[in-house]
Amino acid sequence: MVRSCIVASLVLASQCGDALAFTSRGPVTSIKSINLPTTSTRLSKPILDSSLFSSSASDADSNGSNALQKRRAFLANFAASSLLPVLATFPSSASARGFGFNEKGPLVYGEDDIMSQKGHGTTSEAVQENLRYGVSRKLADKICSFNRVFAEMGGYFDGSSTFESDVRRIVAETGGPVTFYDSVSGKPLFKAPVNRSVDAFITESKVHGWPSFRDDEVLWSDVRVLKSSGETVSTIGTHLGHNIPDQYGNRYCINLVSIAGNPASA
């Protein structure tokens, strides 16, 4: 009962609190893409940047939405400061959270040392030039190589990229799924949609704010999930996002800037 209430509160807060996001003023913190600490780790209260909840609308519109922004900020702060310490005492697997996920399925766990420091943050080199979908290379480099908990803004893939139009075009032209490549190494990491329509894939991604993949859409030869936190990474140390299971099983909530690479040359 207690666990159900906590999970319900976390979902509400995370939906209202958008993202752990990078802005022009630096990183801002909320709940969706955070590393859950172990019980031995002291959790400091995150600091929220009010710009996360502001829009580019006119001053009149901004004044009209001020109350809503304050409510969102409150909920995100509540989730980060009150829920995470409690959630950290629970196992991180989907089955332990009561979602009935079969951990003997395709998911492949990795060790934390995948994300050890290398020549360029957690990767050996910077992200590629001329990334796909019109994403920011500067943002991609921050998130891929110098980050473990932050994310692009929720909805970034929808409003600041050519993601949807490109995915729909490729599926229409080829009749098959789109391959998404590591922004650093160019290795294939995901294919989507698989066993669902392109509409279902894009709709689920829009609902959650980030490209969202299921087990059948992950190319496990180069993707790992860290069991301690659910952080989803590539085998060369690229931060991709997090596994956020729901009642349907694993859902890999992935930053578009991390999977906007071009295929590595043979």
C-alpha cells in the first residue's frame, strides 16, 4: 500500500516537474532522469531553476500561467526532496516495483565502471560533428560525456528537432524501423518502431517527453542498464537516459541528443 502511494505520487510529481534539464543557465533538477542513490548515499536537495517552468510567450501569458508554474515547481521540489530518499530504500528492478517484468528477458545489465572517466568525460572522444535530427552538438556533448543524471528538456525532441518528420519519412520509404546511432561512436543502439506502429512509438514518446523504447527496440550488443540506478548507457560510456518501467514492462526514456549519431564507417 505504501509503495503504491509512493509510486503514484512520483508519477504525478514527475509529470508536473518535467525534467532534469540543461538550460543556458546551467543544469536544473527535477525527478524524471535522476539517479536513485543507494541507501548509504546522502541525498542533497536539488535546486530548481524557475526557467524550466517558464515559456517564451508574452508577458501577459507568462503572468497568466504564473500560478501553474509555481505549482509545478512545488511538485518537482517535493518529489526530489521527499520521495527520492524513500524510493531509494526499494529495489530498482521493475519486478520488485510490482510491474511483473520478467528480468530473464532481453535486458542486459552492466557494471558501473562502464561510466568511469576516460579521455573525454565518460567517453574516449567527443560527439560526432553534424549530428542527425538537427540537435545541438554542444548539448549532446554535455549530456553524452559529462553527465550521469541530467537530460535534455522534456519535449526537446518534439519541438527542437526533425525527429518526427524524419522517423515518419524513413518508415514510409523503407517499410521498416529507424535505426538510432550512438552520438559518439556511431554504433547502432535502438531500432523503432518494432512490434508497434510508428504512430504508437511517436505518441508514447510525446506522452513522456523523450523518445521511449521498449525491450524489443533495444540493440543489446552495445546498450547496458546499470542495475544500481536504471541508468541506460552505451558500452563505450555514453549516457543515454534511464529505464523507467511501467505496467507494460521496461521503458527506456532516452535523450535524442544521445542517439543522433551517424553510423560508424565500416
